[in-house]
Amino acid sequence: MDTPAAGKLVIISGPSGAGKSTVLERALKECQLPLELSVSATTRQPRPGEADGVSYYFIAKDEFIERKEAGEFLEWKEVFGRGDYYGTLRKAVTAGLNAGKWVVLEIDVEGAMMVLESHPNAITIFIHPGSPEELERRLRDRGTEAEETIQRRLEVARSEMKVGSKYNHQVVNDTIDRAVQEICDILSRGE
Ligand code: 5GP
């Protein structure tokens, strides 16, 4: 287990299209806590509007694999069977925690389970969309994904929803304001 650090680790997961990013963005600004979002590395292509170093560090697959083998990732995963990798950089997390930050990881369920092995006291929050129909509608409204990708994401989402019960807290994103408030309340309680 890692040495206890000054900050806290917060893990947030939820199916794609649960509105997770919007809720999280608001929570980072509005919760009265020193929250810091950990920027993951990925080999997938940036979507329109995504900036390198802000949404993700967009890196080539060769570089990802090299850094993974060098042990630079606290956790990593190949998502959706597309051959794209995602991972949390160990160094940034440790630096944030040592500086007393509450480091927030927005990662998938498998990654979360991997992080819990080394950080069992992490606060875990699973964000659910209002309903499966709502989830599908949001994915389609985004208009950036092919049908095959949507189907794959829905399949992943259904299985992710089942594992949501492994998290300390479940938040339903029925309305953004309410979900943000609930997340701030959970974090203020610090567990
Ligand atoms: P997207 O491609 O839509 O940005 O993200 C797809 C999925 O990858 C989401 O479920 C997101 O939580 C997950 N993800 C993003 N970064 C990481 C990471 O560093 N590690 C893991 N395990 N999953 C991640």
C-alpha cells in the first residue's frame, strides 16, 4: 500500500453519456474543496473541442505502451476493444496528494478497482444516468459516434451499471444542479 498522503483520492465512474463530465466539471468549480482533476493519457483521437493536456494527454500507442512498461501508470486499460488505451499517470496523482489536493480520477470501473488495491480509502462515486433510454438519447444527441460505437457503449454501460453497487456512493444525474450538490455533500463528509 502507498504511504498515507495529505490529500484524498476521489474516483468517479459512470457509463458514457451519463452526463458525468458536465457534472464533474461543475463539482470541481463549486465544491468548496481543493479538488484537482487528474488528466489521463489516451491513445484515442481527440474529439472536436478537446485540447491536449486539458481533456487528456493524447499520445501515440507506442509511447503509451513504453510508458506503461516503465510503470508510469497507476492504472491503465484498453477500452471498448478498439485498441485504444487510457491510463492514469502515477506521478501527477502522487504530486497532487502530497500537495494536499483532493485528486479526482474520472476512470472506468476496472481502472477504479485497480486503484482501490493501492488506495483502499479512496472515495468512490458512481454516476448513473436517469434511465437507459436517457443514456441512449444523450449518446445520440452528441452526434459524434457511429452506430456500432453507440451499441458497444450501451453494452459497456449496462455492465458498468451492475458494478456501480461496488462504489461507496451512487449519484443519479436526474438534474445537474442536484447531482452536483449531492457530490459536494458526499465529498464534504469526506468518506
Ligand atoms: P472517452 O473516450 O469518452 O473520453 O472515455 C471513455 C471511457 O474511458 C470513460 O468511461 C472514462 O471514464 C474512461 N477513462 C478515461 N480516462 C481513463 C483512465 O485514465 N483510466 C481508465 N481506466 N479509464 C479511463
